[in-house]
Amino acid sequence: MTLAPTNTLIIDNAQLIGGEWVPAANGDTIDVINPATREVLARIPRGGAADVDTAVRAAEAAFPAWRDTPPGQRAALLMRWAELVEQHEKELDLLESQEVGRPHWGPLGIPRQLRFIAGQADKVSGLSLPTNVPDAIGLTLREPFGVVGAVIPWNAPGPMFVNETAPAIAAGNTIVIKPAEDAPLTPFALAKLALEAGIPPGVVNVVTGYGPEAGAAIPAHPGIRKMGFTGSPPTGASVMAACAKNLVPLHLELGGKSPQVIFPDADLDTAIPAIVTSITLNTGQICAAGSRVVVDRAVHDEVVSRLADAMAHVTVGPWYQPVRMGPLINAKQHKRVLDYVQSGQDEGAELVLGGGVPDGEVFEQGFFVEPTLFDGVTPEMRIAREEIFGPVLSVIAVDGEEEALAVGNGTDYGLVAAVWTGDIGRAVRMARGLQAGQVTVNAALAGGALVGGPFGGYKHSGFGRTMGADAVLEYTQVKTVLLRGNA
Ligand code: NDP
């Protein structure tokens, strides 16, 4: 099945630098494949330091005029971008499905995201400050940094691209961004629509290539004034080290090991399907995936049996079939997830469901794994502590609230946590006690239910916030001004 040529948003072998679509300086390319079928969707430039340098110069050239564009006008351009994205929403959804390999999610919600951020552009304001002298006025200004850099992952390339690009340019910065080589096509399509919307050349620059080549060149470039990164902790640490060399601030979103804490008074009819969705959506390749069920022993057996039943009904297949779960993104992730399954068994967890590759001809080409459930997991096991980024759910039994909180907080991560209870007092105590950047009560993921919720981590999940109004402020720096009249 080949739908690639019908997608008019696919851009072949060109990256966006200074408003021009150009190949890599060295002419090299990388194939982008559909991970369900291994069909080649397009070639992308294998950019490197030379391409990043050209892009940073283009972004520097575009910066002064963009900074001085009235914020209301910047907002209008972002609104126009949202309109064009809305007009192409079906093609964008198809494109992201093709490159990530997932079944259709339906509209990705990008226009709503863009409009929210556009609405913040003319609301970036400072403070008035008291002074000690009558002939002076004190105030703060929030100003853009200049050229900002960003590196994003492959799991939700469209929303990730907008999460960094929209707040950065809304605040008056220009940007050089590198999508993952596995899923760069939706970012390119979105960048094309940004140009069409009238966002000036050089404001958004997209360079592609391998992480250690093109990706590493961005934080290492002396022209970058601020950096955003989403991905794994080791790569995040290397981006941070490069930023440290140039004394550049950054924000990091490094994934999670999010607990779904279930108390005996939880409404399991709501909790079970929501938790199963949270770990199988995008084949578990979501930073907020609820990958640990921390359940009170009083309802443990019922929870495990209902989870097993619900997970067994999750249909798996390629993106063009009406299934709930597609393949993993690539061979490396496939091996990684299967290795974690092995490690769970080696460490003594009980494999209740799945754990392998589904049977059938259709699964031979792609990187498929079964929805997998482990019971009898203890907090020390690797499957309880490390981010697997696959549809693997670990159940840990606890006794009471205190232990639930300790186990819920017992990993290095702290991105998202969910609590399932009918007791409002317990909900409040857990919401305060859980060390996570986002806590949901009686919901597995905040998702589209929340408007403008900042997103980001505690502990090793990172720092800084994307998505909400704070994301725009994240891309500004504060200047203090004292205005003194003539004596
Ligand atoms: P990485 O962190 O290596 O990749 C994320 C992004 O960083 C990609 O664009 C990648 O480019 C780029 N990159 C890789 N190396 C460098 C570097 N030295 N300097 C700058 N940028 C670089 O994650 P992986 O794709 O290898 O996935 C491994 C694990 O990371 C997953 O299993 C999951 O646990 C976690 N992860 C977390 C995500 C999250 O949302 N927080 C998202 C993705 C992964 P390229 O891919 O083109 O090489």
C-alpha cells in the first residue's frame, strides 16, 4: 500500500534555510521510511555543522525585523498559520501517521495549539517598579533572546515542532530547529505552511540530519542564544553540556516513568480503559505514558485481571488499518523494548500478557510488539525505573497511601502522575505530594481536556515548560530599566 505520493505536503530532499528549500551542503541524504511497512516515504538532507551555520546566519539576519514587528502583527501571522494548518489537517494527520507508523489519531489539534500561543504574543509584558527617587520610573521589559535552537524527537513530530517554534517566534525570536531523522516530514510541511502564511523567510529554519551531526551542531553554535530540547536524558545531558560551553540557557523535556496510582475507592470502569489508552497510544512512545500502575493491594487482583482483559483487546496493525496500535518507530526501539521485556522476566516479574511480536504476515515488515503487561513488579526492577517507550505496563502492589506516594515518587523521573480515587482529601494530598510537573486526578492524561496547561518535568524529567503561556515567557529574557528625568 503506497499513499506517500498522494500527499502533496511531502517535500523531497530539501531543508528550509532563510526561506529557501535547499539540499545539504554535502549533498548527502537519508531515507525516511514508514515503520509499519518500511516503504520509503521521502529523502531528507543529511545536514551537519555547515548547514546549521548557514541556518543560524539566516536566522540572525531575520531577527531584528522580526523582533521589531508589532506583537499584534506577529499574532496575526501565527493565526494565519493556524488557518492554513486547519485547511490541511487531513494531509498533516496522514503524513504524521505515515512517518510515525501509527493508526490515525484524527486531527492533531495543532491549530488550537497555534491559536493559543498566537493569543499570547501581544500579552508579553513586564512590571512597573517602585523607585526611591521622585524623578525616576522603574520597569521591566521582556525581550526575545535572538536566535534560538531546538532539537525535537520523532514520537509526535507535528505537535513537538509547534511546541518549540510557535512560542519562540511569538516572543520575537527566530529559530533553527532540527526534527528527528525518523520523522521530519510533518515538521517540514508545517514550516512550508508557516512561510505561506507570511511568516518572513529566516524566522523559521529547519535543518535535518543525524543527531550527533546536525543536532549536536545547534547547541554548539556560538550564535544560538537559547536552546530547547526534547528527548532522552543522555542526549539531553550532552545538549546541556554544549550549552554550558557557550553559557546558553536551555529547557529540557526528558520523558518519564509516570505512575497511575489506584486506590480501592477508584472508579475502575473509568480508570482501566484510560490507563490502557495511556500506555498503548502511539505504541507507548509518549513521554507522559502511564507506564507504572501503583495499585493498593485491596484491589490489585481485580485491577490486573481487568487490565489484562482490556489490553488483550487492543488491536495491532499497520497505520492504514482501523487498529488502535501501530509499530514502534525503528529497529533500535524495537530491540530496546524487547530487551526490557527480557529484563523484566530476568528480574522476576510475572509476564501476564504479550511480550513478543504479534503473529502474522502483516507484522513481518514493521517494528511491531504486543501490548505487554507485567505483574509482581518491584520498585527496584529496571522495568519499574527506566523509560521503556513502548506498550509495556508494570503493576506494583502497595499497602496504603504512604507507600503509594513513596513508590509513585520512587524513580528519577517526574513528568506526569495520575491518581484514581473517589476521596477528595486523598486526591488533594496526592496532588500535592506527587513529584511531577503535571498531576491528574481521575484522568490518565490531561490531553485535550486542559487549555493552556504548562508541560514539563520535575527531577530528571527536565526543567522549563512548554505549551502554556509560560512557554512564551520561557523564550524571553528580562531587562530592568530605570528612566530618570533631567535634574
Ligand atoms: P534521543 O534523545 O537520542 O533523540 C531525540 C532527538 O535528539 C532527535 O532529534 C535526535 O536526532 C537528537 N539527537 C541525538 N543525538 C544528539 C546529539 N548528540 N546532540 C543533539 N541532538 C541529538 O532519543 P532516541 O530517539 O535515541 O530515543 C531513545 C529513548 O529516548 C527512547 O526510548 C525514550 O525513552 C527517550 N525519548 C524521549 C522522548 C520524550 O518525549 N521525552 C522522545 C524520544 C525519545 P536523530 O534522531 O535524528 O538522530
